[in-house]
Amino acid sequence: MDQTVAFDLALIRRYDQSGPRYTSYPTAVEFHDGFGEPEYRRACARSSASGRPLSLYVHIPFCDTVCFYCACNKIATKDRSRAQPYLERVYRELERQSALLGADRTVEQLHWGGGTPTFISRDQMRELMDHTRRRFRLAADGLGEYAIEIDPREADVQTVVLLRRLGFNRMSLGVQDLDPVVQKAVNRIQTEEETLAVLEAARAEGFRSISIDLIYGLPFQTVDGFIHTLERIVAFAPDRLSVFNYAHLPQRFMPQRRINEADLPSPHTKLDILKTTGELLTDAGYIYIGMDHFARPDDELAVAQRSGSLYRNFQGYSTHADCDLIGIGTTSIGKLDNTYSQNRRTLDEYCRDIDAGCLPVFQGIELSRDDEIRRAVITRLICNFALDVPNLEQTWGIEFADYFSDELPKLAPMQEDGLLTLDAQQIRVLPKGRLLIRNICMAFDAYRSAEDRPAGFSKVI
């Protein structure tokens, strides 16, 4: 498989628009309150009957300090005592989910996200993992993918040692930018030494994969400044990098209102940063996986993409396509059978439901057959940059050209522009189209073509 990417400035400008990131299809804006605990319980029963392995996501919402760019679901607080009452509810939710889904099913994937998961103490980390293992059967270290999001300001060598002993074998480190001026503007002061200490400890303890997160488009960023950060990061030789486009949506995310729009780089500068980033990482030997993600050619994501088995969920790209996902904690999203579900967004609502003996599911969606077909198309395109048309027809019992007669004309100009090729056998995304994969996927999104759909998606580039 050709995993190269081409940067065509004219095409990027022409196709630049807002659109979903497709961590799910349908996207979360389609979730509704007609899906609640009864519907979730029925999905659990179908999931249990299937015997599929599980993926477990645990959300720790707390942060010591708010980063102004942040669009995550978090609670900024200096009060560490708030963690234990929350964790007590998480333990009860784990128990209820285990009773519904079966303690004998293997968890192949575990992810702690936030917020800042390492906001909690080391004793609380041990306790949370003990409760998780008590309620679910985790796969052996060599088979399971156990990841945690790390803020290097909230972790040290001893923390990394403990996390590895608890079973974690992957981590992602939030860095964003090493420039002190940029860090001050977004309220995230983090030295290179702090980041390097955690990275070196993770390597020494045998973490299988280390990813570093960067953001371009932050206040005061320049091409030269960001490339300096990137060169320093590449010198650390992480297995993966995520280079995200900052989406300035202050009307949706209150902390972003503390960012002065006049300090943001121009769209032209952002595109220059993106272009130079792609060139530098390619020269350093990284493969563009898609949707802001780069990986070394021997990384599991790159290997899975070449084999056509890459998958995408709410935690990003994954090699565990066959897992049902359980979301634990506030705002967490699950994927069971043919449904998506989301837990209560606020801490008070979440605790109230748990204390009342309920599951905290407050919205979701059950996919129609059409949703599932379109999800299959979008997933294969966004993960593998290709769609095997005969395979899709055989799997779903459809005639592709007839079923998507309204959608295929939307691909014609993209084919003329060299973003993709389309024939009776396959859709193949070309190097020029890989940065614009969201545009290609949107052609198959039935909800995007409807009138009066919710706005607020980020720009595709």
C-alpha cells in the first residue's frame, strides 16, 4: 500500500470547510435522549450474546490547571479531595457494567483519559486498577493494549514505574508546543526537561508505544517556532505523533475565550506549518496514518493500515476493530452492538444517577441498517484510504452504484481534482486526497446532507 501524502495548497484552500472527525458515524451530534438506560441494557444483552471482546474507557475529568485551548470534558480544580468521591461512583459503575456484560469476557483494550488521569494519587491509581481487574478480565500484557494520557507536569519517574506495574503499556504525552511564549499564552507552562524525563522513564520501563501530541494554530506560533518544537520532538524518536489543528470555537468552549484571536496565526501561516510538518516528519521516516496522526512504518497502526485492518473509535486509531466499547465515568461514550451511548455530562448528574442505582446513560442512538452501511464505508475510507466495493456489496447485499446513486456524483469533482479514483471495484484515496479525507467521507454522510443540522464542527484543515 502506498502510504505517502501530497500537500496541494490550492486544493486544500478550495476544499477547506467544517466537518466531523468521524470518531463515530453517526456523529455524537445525532445522539438523542430517546436512547436511555432501557435501550442500553438491551444493547448489553445483544453484546453479551455475541461474545465479542471488550474495550474499556475510563474518564478522569479533573485537571489542576485549565489549558485555554482545551475542548475536552474536564473540571479544573486544585482540590484533590474531589477525586475520591468520584472514583467511588466509578467503582459502582464498573460493578454494574460487569454484571450486564459478563465478567468472563476479555478486555483487550483499556484507556484512561481526561482531564488528567494522573490527577489522582498513586494509591487511587492502584485502587482503580484493582477494581477494574476485579470486575473484568484483562488480556495478558503481550495481547492487551493499555493506554493512558499523560500530562508530564502531573507525572514523574515514580509515577511511570507504577503505571507500568499496573499494566499500562502505552502512553500519549501532551506537549502541544515547547515555545515558552506560546505556552504562556495558553496557560500551559511545561519544560522540555519535564517531558523528556517522562519519555525516558517510559522507555526504561518497557512501554511498547509512546505518542506525543502537538497542536498547531495556537497564539504566537510561527513556522520557524513550531518546526523548532517538532525537531526537538523528533529527536526524542516517539513511536507516534498527533499534530492537531487548533479549532478556535470560543462560543462552545469557555476556556478558549481567554485566547486573544488577534494573537492566532493566520490561515496562511497555519497551512505553512502543516506543509512543513508533513515534509519534516516524512523526511524523519514517519508515515501519515490520517486525521493528524503519524507513525513509524513498523508501528502497529502503520502495519494495520497496510493490511486493511485499521479501525477508528473515540480514542482515535486502533487495531482492535472487533471490540465493544464501554464508557465509564462522566461524558464517556460507549459503542455496544449497533448502538452508541453517552454518560451524563456533569459531575452532579453522574453522581446522582449512580447513587440512585441507575446507569448514567442519558443519550445515544441505535443505528439503522443504512447507518451501519455508511459507517462501514466511512470507516474503511478514513482508516485505510480505500474501499473494496465488491466486498461491501457482498457483506451488505447491496448494489453499490444503485445504493449510493445520490452520493457518487459528489465524488466526481474530487476525482477530477486528483483526490481519489473510483471505479466498479474500489474507491482509492490518492496522496492529494489524504489530508482531505474528511471531505471525501462527508459525501457519504446522510446527516450532513439534511437541512438544519447542528453546526460547530472544526475545519478539516
